[in-house]
Amino acid sequence: MDGRDAKLNPTALSPADAAQLLSAVGGQAVTVEMLQADLSAGAPTNADGTFNLIQYAAWLVKEMAARAD
């Protein structure tokens, strides 16, 4: 997300860009380390290691539902 004219692809964000974007829109800080912890817990990524925010959000909802049971 360097520069004003940079375009972000929500289906292929680097961990750093994903953390920065999620922090900006989520109301609380999200760090690359937090995303790495989710990856260790099974969060999906693209083959190149980027995040698809749609798939990541679906995974987070599934994880939250599993904890509620």
C-alpha cells in the first residue's frame, strides 16, 4: 500500500498489506504477527502466500462458530 495510486487486490494481499488494511477498517490494530498466528492455526492463503480477504473472512467466521459450540 505504498503510494496514493497503489491499487489493492482484495484476493491477493501481502501479509503486510492485509494487516494495514484490516487495521484501517477494523477499528483495532492487526499485525503481521497476528496474521502469521492465524496461518499457523490453518488460515488459508493463496499459493504465493498472499491473503484472499474473502476466504480469510470465511475462515474467521468458521473458527468463531467452532469456538461457540
